[in-house]
Amino acid sequence: MEDLIRCEGLCKEYAGTKALDGLSLSVSSGEIVGLLGPNGAGKTTAIHLFLGLLSPTRGQVRVFGKDPLRHKHEISKLLNFSSAYAQLPSNLKVLENLRIFAKLYNIRQAAKKIAELLELFEIGHLKNRVTGALSSGEKTRVNLAKCLLNDPKLLLLDEPTASLDPEMADTVRGVLRKIQEETKVGILYTSHNMPEVEALCNRIYFIHEGRLIASGTPKEVLLSFKSHSLDQVFIKIVRSGDLIGTTGRGPKEAR
């Protein structure tokens, strides 16, 4: 499988504070990879580095084999980003927003593509609504439609179901799984919903205070932490001071 993201020893410091401390990970085509950790763990910083919005203090990051800072324009054509907390222009109608982004992405047959995505995310009835007047869950679905306009090879999704009710979150997970299987898109996925991660992700990385604590398939991480659920793993990582960051391994034995 082709590596879409690969970073080695990635560090980012702000005024002496380490937001990321030696992170190494990879995302390949055709897989969904979870980047997990509590608030402030460094997940958003990592995504910004992958998008070329920040420069690393140390270490190396490659997206599609290229430096995201030096090749930002070229890389941006091949990926897209969505966050439950990112806002589209609020004074525009949903259809206006999607048309503008389709033009920015130079999408052929944009009207057909937009119609397909409106149907896929069950938001066709919202197309003439002002985006700023939508609920948070509706805005999330519009944002997800936006990020699929250019048929990306890589998706960076920051808590994409955080504002959705359980039924719609399940629908969105089904859509993402279907797209991943059909197009072999690679997806980097952050979430605090551990059952969702367990069901959706092929591999996961747990980070805490910028350090990699554990990685592997969900089953491998559960075994290494001797836990029955990723919720338990999450709690152990946040509460224990005895964990060390080692790729593919779990915690140190408690002292």
C-alpha cells in the first residue's frame, strides 16, 4: 500500500513547550487510521503539520512523499480536511458554499457531484438554507460533503461525528466506510468516541502530552493494555504516569 502520510520523530515546540514530542506514524491508501488522545495531546498540531500550516521544530513529515510546506499547492489537490469545529462562510447558502468550493477545486460536472453528495449525507433539503442558520450537526454534514468534492486520496477528519446524534453518526460512519472501500482513500481520523474508533479504524495511535504511547490495530492495543475496551485504554493513558511512548507496545508495568 502507498504511504500517504509518513512522519518520523516529529516535534513541535511553542516557546519551549512541546506540543509534539517525537511522533512517528503512517497512513496508507485504503485504511482508516485513528489518531487518539485527550484534549491537548497534540492531535490538531499533527494535522496542521500534515496540512503544511505549521513547520516542525524537528523530525520529518512527508505527505504523498513530499514536504507539505514546500509542496503545499500540489498536495492540496490530493487531500481534504473536515472538522466538527471548522466553519464554512455562514452568510452563504449551503448550495452557494458547495459551488464556490467546487470552483476552487476545479471540479468538472460540479452540479452533478454536489447533488450526489447532498443525497449521500441526506442534506438535499438544506441546499437553499443559509449555512449559519443550520444546527451543528447539519453544518458537520455540509462540511463533510465539501471535503469529498475533489475525490481526495487522503482525508484528514477531526472529530467528524462529534456533533451528530447517534443515528446520523452511524450513517456518516457507513458513508465513510463505503467510500474507503470503493475508492481506497486513506483516512486519518480523530475522535473521542472509542466504540466508534474500535468499529471503524484499521490501526490506531494513542498520544498523550505530545508523545506516542501505543499503536497497532485496536485488538493489539487492547491486548497490550490488558483492557476490554478502548475507553478503558483511554482512561489508563490519561490517568497513569507510568506509561511510556513506544510504537506498537502498551504500558510499562506499574511501579
